[in-house]
Amino acid sequence: MGRTLFFYVLLWFSGFCWGQDQYPQLTEIVTDNANIFTPQELQGLRSKLTQFETESTNQLVVLTIDDLGYETIEQYANGVFNQNKLGQAGKDNGILILFSKNDREVRIEVGYGLESYITDAVASRIIRNTMIPNFKEEAYFAGIDGATDQIIEFLNNPEALAEFNREIEAEGEMPWWGYLLFTLFLSIFIAAGVFVFYKGYSGLVEMFRGIMVGKLGLVPGLFMIFSALFMVGFGLVFILMPLFFLSMIYGFNLDFEALVEDIGWVYYVFGGFFLLTIVLAVVKILIKGKEDFKLSWFKSDKTYMGKTFSSSGSHSFGSSSSGGSSSSFSGGGGSSGGGGASGSW
């Protein structure tokens, strides 16, 4: 019994110690466990980053390892960052560059306090344009040294960071022919929506006219009106959604929040919609001039129904039609929440 208890205590203690030292305990601002730097490169990089920390209090740390084991580089970088408490407590102004030689992966992990400066987009572009091209040539020091130079410049020079962000935005801009193709693509949906809306709405007007002259029973007419409204709504979705995307692409600032907060306009829209429909139905009756206003509760004119509402259940304004639709160094107590970017080569 005593040996068994001792075994479990030893096992727990081993697990506890492993959990405490799961990641490297950093004692230098640059730790080259993968041995990718020469002694001169290592010393120069340490001196530069130490001077940067002294002048700015921001802590830019480099760690190279042979492999990640069974973790992703995001998990490993976050674990190293938080175990070593990079940056200062309260400021969270640490940045970790993690390089894994055998996995051919690199990550820039950014503390909370610097995420508004070295954003995910900035970190990603540094990795993509500065680090990866050098790493592919096995120029590991050049890639990491160049990345640290950029990060230091961006944190010391807001104008340089602003220019870098403008370059990132320019990369994401769509060329003129892209705008044209996207507009043409969405126009197809708008045209389809207009067609479906027209077919549904023209049928809706005819249903109101049929009810007013007694050729369409009121009760069955209400069910048909509901079906036509569904078709009208479907058409509106096909019209409005592409228009919404086009407004985003072309930078039109539509105050959708105000529309959601105050829905009083909905009553006016629906009221105006049905009023216009009734007016159009009355106009059709007056234009024909041969029909009197009367009401039938249930009975419908079979000849009228067969001629006007064929199998599709819709009608155009002019004539009957069919249609419809059926998607020594030590951290200062900082922490990271996972901001940054990763890359591989």
C-alpha cells in the first residue's frame, strides 16, 4: 500500500513539474535552441533588442527551436509567452518571434498592449514579405533580423507604421476589372429579382382586382394573396441583397443600425405597399370600364380563374401568363491573448 501511494505521489509530482516547465524558460532576450545563428549574429541581435527594451520598455524576444512536438505553433508560442510573462504587467507590451526549424514554421506572437500597433495584418505581412523569402534561401538570420528591424521601426515611428498599413490596404483593393465583374455578377441576381418581383406583384394586383369585381372569392383570394406576397418578398431579397453588397464594395455608408433601432418605418412601407396595390387594382377596373364593384365571399368564376391564374398562379398587367420560382532576462508579467500571425515555407 505504501509503495503504491508513493508511486502515485511521484507520478503527480512529475506531472506537476512537467506542467510548470512545459516550455523553455527564457533567460536571454534571444534564445537560439535551434543553433541557426553564428555567435556574432546572436550577440548583435541580443544587443539590438536589449537596447530597444531599455529605450522603449517594449520587450521583443526571439526563440528558435528544433520542433514543436505535438502542438501547433500558435499553441506553443502562446504557452511560451504566458509562461515567461513577456512584456510588463499592466502594459502587456511583449512580442515573441518563434522559429521552428524542422517544422518550417514561424510566428509573431503579440501581447495585448501592442496588438493595436502590430496587428495580425501587419505581423502577417512581415512574415510573408520579409521572413519567408529569406527562410526559403536558409538565410534565417536575415529573415529574423529584418523582421525585428521592421517591428522596432513601426513601434518607434507611427508614420512608418501608417504607411505600412496603407500598403496593406492597397494590396487588398480590388482592380477596376474586378469591380466590373463583381457588379455584372450581382446584376444577374438583381435582374432575376426584378423579374420575380414583377411577376409576383402583377399577380397580386390582379388578385385584388378579381376580389373587387367578385370574380375571385374573398376567402380563397386571401390564400392566393399570401402566396403572391411570398413571391414578391423572394424577389425583393434577390434585389436588395446584391444592392447591399454593392454598397459595401463601393463604400456607401448606409445607416442600417438606425433602421434596425427604429422600425416605425416598416408600418409606413407596408401600408404604402398595400395602398398602392389597391389603387393599381382600382385603376385596372376603371380602365376596362365594363365591370362593377361587387364582392363574393367564397365563389370564384371558373372561367376567369382558368384564364387569368393558370397553373403558375400569377398574372401580368396585360395578359394571362405563367411564371414563378421554386443556397537574465525575464518577463515583466505581461500576457498575450493569441494576437499575431503565423507562416510556413
